[in-house]
Amino acid sequence: MGALVHVTAWERVSLWRRVPIAFLRVGMLVVILVILLNLLGPPIGFFLVARWMAHKAPEVNVSPKSLADYSVSEAAATLTENGYEFNVPWKLSKRVQKVANGPVELVFESGEVLLIFTPPNKGLLTNIAEDKSMGAGNLPLVMGDLMKSSPYEQYNVIFTTTPASIRAFGPRKDAVRGLMLLTFKAIAPGPGLATGLFSFDLPDKHGFEVGDPAKSKRLELEIFGKDDFWVEIVCGAPEHGPNLKQPDLNLVITSLHPVAKAPAAR
């Protein structure tokens, strides 16, 4: 690199020597800069974008921790919604469902609220790619084989992706996928993510609790059957009352199961 800026004695002899050599030096410097930008530009960009997202949305730094408390509250009622049965520790006050088989809002006498979704059991990424209104038809090109993974695995990859896990100077395809996953992590879960993220594993189901009930009034349960279902429950505590308790949430998680369909009449 020093040879590109050092003026030799041969060049000092006359102007006609210095000018062409100067242009040659400038051309070589431009070529070197272009090569460096092509090699280092994208990785540096990936690095800066990941750090920017970590600054703007600090919750993307949160990684799942294993749920430590599996204690269960006493059931006060058994409910059946959209083909699923589960127990709750509260008495039901109001039920709202605007569309058949659509989201169900359950309001309880003590102020707790559950909003229950039963999305297609394909996975968050797959559902987004198939929803034409989202304009994400090219998502499979970025996500590759992840699109074929189970709904649980898709969420697990999203939740375990952090700015630190993105290798800016590794394969560019992996870095692009990591940034996309980080974006989904920033917008898909609710605001409770900033307070904590917990994973649970039971004999018949596993999933995630997004939010710490001791720190947040609102959290989400992503419950996946190990065979064939996915239920999402948004949980809210009374605005001016106590927060939700972990044993109350555990009651919902452990008791949730699909209702067996009655055999068709012959």
C-alpha cells in the first residue's frame, strides 16, 4: 500500500511522468476500495444493523430460560373453546367471539382476560409466507428448510436468535436469515418479552411463556402439542389489580388438550 503513495525519483524528473503515474495510482486505489467494499461492506452492514436493532428493541437480546416453577393452582372452572379444553382458576364473567372458530376473548370476574387463538398448525413463518396480504412470498428463499420445520421449531429458532448469534462475517445467507428472524422476534411477541422468556416441556406438549408474570401485566403462551396442535393465548392481568401468578398460568398450560371428536354417525 505504501508504494501507491510514494513518489519515486524517476517520477520527479518531469511532469509527463508524474501525471500518468498519479492517474494509475488513483485507479489502483479505486479498484482496491471497490474490492474491500464488496468483501467487507455487507458484513459490516449486517453487524451494524444487528447492533442497531439491539439498541432500538433491547428485548431481542432475551433468550429462553427453562421454566423453574411448575406448581399448579386449584381449578375453578373447565372451559371448552374452538376444540380445546382447559382449566382456569377464575370464574368466567363474559365470553366474546365475533367469528365462528375465530379468536375467543374470556373475561373473568376478578379482572383477568384470556384471548385465545388457534392458528393453522403450520408454523408462524409458514403462515406468514402463505398469507398473500403479508407480501412475504419470497420468505422460503431466505428461510430454506426452516419452513418445513414444526411450528414449535420455527418459534424456537426465532426466540433463540439474538444479535450476538448473528455471524456478520460468516455466510451471507445465514446472516440475512438471522436478521430476518431477529425482525420477527422484535414484532411477533407482545411487550412482555422484555421482562422474560421461558420454555416449558411436558410429556404431551411444549412451548414458551413470553413475559414474566411478576413483572408484566400482559404475556403470551405459545403451546404446542408434540403431535398435532398449536394454541396461542394472550393473558392479561387487571390494570389496577395483582399480576397473574405462575401457578395460574401453569394450570392453563398443563390442562390444555384437544377435545376428542365424536365419531361420525353411520
